[in-house]
Amino acid sequence: MLIPALLAVIYLSYVVTGAAALDFGSFSTLSGIKSLFNQENAVLVGWIHYLAFDLVAGCWMLRDGQQRTINHFLLIPCLLFCFMLGPTGLLLYLVIRFFRKPDA
């Protein structure tokens, strides 16, 4: 969890220093979100946000899969999808977890 924590510190530093000024009212509409991403460094801040959360989700899937003795080869696609397509990897893991048979 060290890397997600470091990413969170970087993210917070951008938000606090105003590198990506936030108008919290903008979060309520799609056009507001689009306007946030037109600001300087906003895409970088958004990317850091996604990286941190995807890493946390991936760490959870790996640890949970190990505790449930899910075959590691089934976890690999979940982790790849989680890194590239976030929620898709999580959904794939949850489906495998639901239908899995524990390793002997």
C-alpha cells in the first residue's frame, strides 16, 4: 500500500496547492466535470487519482484471492483489467470469486 499512499500524497499536494482548482459544484454535472479537466494539470491529477484507486483495488483483489485460494492464473487477467479498465477488472474478479472452486 506504499505506492497508493505516495500517489495520494502527490494527489493531495496538487489539490491543496491549487494546481487543479476545484469547484465542488462542478462534480454534479457532466459538463462541470468536463470543465474541470480543461484546467492545467487536471488530467494529471485525475490520472493520479485513478492510479491510486486502481492499485488499492488490485491489492485487495490479490489478497482476497490468496485468502480464498483462488488460482493465481485466474487473478492475472483481473489485475490487468483493473489496471487498464478499473471497474471491469473488479467485476471480473467478483464473478470469478462467486463461481470459483478452491484450489486443492
